[in-house]
Amino acid sequence: MKKLLLAAALIGTAATSAVAAPEKYVLDSSHSQVVFHYNHLGYSTTYGMFSGFAGDIMFDQEDPANSSVSVSIPVKSMLTGWEERFNHFMSADFFDASDDEVATFTSTSIEVTGEDTAKITGDLTLNGVTKSVVLDAKLNQAGEHPMAKAPWAGFDATTTLVRSEYNLGMFAPFVSDEVEVFISVEAMKAE
């Protein structure tokens, strides 16, 4: 009887240790971007983008709620399409950004909402202010990358930020205080 209980305990331990754990994925900076847009005085929609940033995703395909994400975005990686607008955004009117200033996002929880969707809550630090934000996220695909021949994953997410909450509210409400954000990232499994 003792041998049977010991065997059952060993099998139970082996089964527990076989449960998948999150695996580390590293953002593919060349295929990851944050695109934002806002209303300019009611006349147009103005767009900008951040690209070339770094981050890690601890991805648990079996239990996505057990995943996490951490991203660091250099503020001066912003692309506006017009040098004078970029210079104004980097001035004391908005970011007053130094060359090494970064915005960061670190997830605090993930709520699975569907087969390939989730709400990712996390702390966004932008312009020296940290606030909790929720990203509506979608897993686009996970599998072997056809060219890299390595495990790969792609995600899209959206959120709305209120720029005045981050001390970036100049010209609001004429220039919309709400900024729509669209995020698309690819990540490769770390070796």
C-alpha cells in the first residue's frame, strides 16, 4: 500500500511539473509600433507613431491570464511626419524630453475575454506620470515564423489616453484631450 501511495504521489508531482509555464518572448523592434491619433481643431485627424522600442512578453499559451508584458519606448523615437511638430512635442510645452527619456508599460493583470482576446491592465508611465490603463488586446497568431523558423507571436491592442492626465494637455479641448492608441507587436521566443 505504501508503494502504491508513493507511486501516486510521484505521478502527481510529475504531472504538476509538466504544466506549462510562461515562456519569454522578445519584441521584434522592426515590426512593433504604437500609432496614435487625435482630432486637430475639428479640421483633421493627426497621426503619429513610436517604433523601434524594446520589451518582453512572458507568454503562457495554455493559460493566457498567466502571461505578462513589459515595454520601454524612447520618447524621442516618435515620428510625426513633420519636424516642427516633433520639435514642439519634445519642447517644454509637452514632453520636455531628454535624449534618454522613456515611456514604459508593465502589465499588472490579464483578463481573458475570448478565444484570442484579453484585457491587459498595466501601469503606463508617460511624461513622469504613472497611471493604470487597460489595453483591449488580440492575439493575431502564434506559431513558427516562416522565415526565421522560430516560435513567434503577434498581438494588436487598442486604448484611449487622456493626455492632460499626463501633463500633456496644452491646447485642450481644441486639440482633443483624448488620444486613440493602436499597438501592433511581433515577438520571438527568447533563446
